[in-house]
Amino acid sequence: MKQAICAFFVVALIAPIAMADDLNPPSWDRFEECTTYWNWQFTEDQSENAYGYWYPDERYPPEGGLGGYILANSTQDGWFEEYAGRYGIFTQTFGSIEIPLPNCDNPEMDEKTIRVQATWHTSGPFDDECPVYLGGEGCFEELERYELGTMTGWYYGLYEITIDYCPDMEWIYIYPETDMGLVLDQIIIDTHCIPEPASLSLLALGGLALLRRR
């Protein structure tokens, strides 16, 4: 038994470990109505996919809608099993990436919040002025940016934007510094549609009616 336990720990120490930098999960439930969740950990090489599509390791809803992938420059994208102490790394030698996301199209929803978490290396750094952009709307607000550890070269960023309607699809763009490429360990995107105040009032009245019946 002791030998088996020791063997387990040796394998665990040797096996590559993908870092999980979901450091700021959203305040809402990721699996409620009119939310979406997308998590790219780049655990496998997808550089041979048609059209430069990189599909997420995790997503909610699990299927449906057009999009739901990173659209890379298929002539310049690549993958490393290990890079600078981390495992499963997406690279693109030049230019931005696009992320079309299918979403909840509900006219009764009053606004939508989109949150992006990303981990990147300084050899492929994010732009300082507008690293994350929502097509047709503008730049995300950068809420956090800091190095993970001391002199690791890996940085974490948190970005958020709120728009005053709930479209059925968004196009998110991630930009590196000018004339640079991208080196990414992880991207997590959460979206959440918020009901109109009138809809919230109706939901509250419905809840009170149920309580009275009891």
C-alpha cells in the first residue's frame, strides 16, 4: 500500500499540471438562465483545425449557436505543451484574435455584463490601452492586471463591460501590443443578461403570490 501511495505522488509530481486562473468568478450563478461560460485552458493542440478555430475546454450551455470558439490567424497560430513553467499554451506570432460568442437573445432583458479573465506571458503581452474590445461597443474596463508570482513573466488580467441590451451574439477581440503576438495560458469569459426592472417586479409579485397560497 505504501509503495502504491508513493508511486501515486511521484506520478502526480511528474505529470504536467495546467494552471487554473479563475481568480475572479462572477457574482452570478454561471449555470442560470441567460448566462454563458467559456473556458479555454488550451490542453490540446488545435492549430490544425480548419479556419483557425480553437474550441473551449469547458462551456455552458454545452452546445448550441454559431460561434463559441477563438478565431486565430491560422497561418501563425501554434501550441506548446510547456512554456515558461506552464502547460498548454496558445501562441500567435502576430495580430489579434476574435471570439464570436452565441448568447441569450431575449428582448425582456435590460442589459448584459460580460467578464473576461486572461493569463498571458510578457513575450506576447496584452495591449496597454485597449486589450479587450467588444465589437460595436468599445473597450472593456480593465479591473485588474498583475504578475502571477515573482519574475515569472505570467500576468493575469480581469476585464468587464456592461451594455444596455441583450444581443444574441457578441464579437470579442483581444489585442497584443503593437507589432507583437500573443502567448496565452487561459481565457475565461462569462456573460449575464439582466432582466428589466418591470420583469423583476413581476417575478417578485409571483413569488409573493406563491407564498400566500402556502
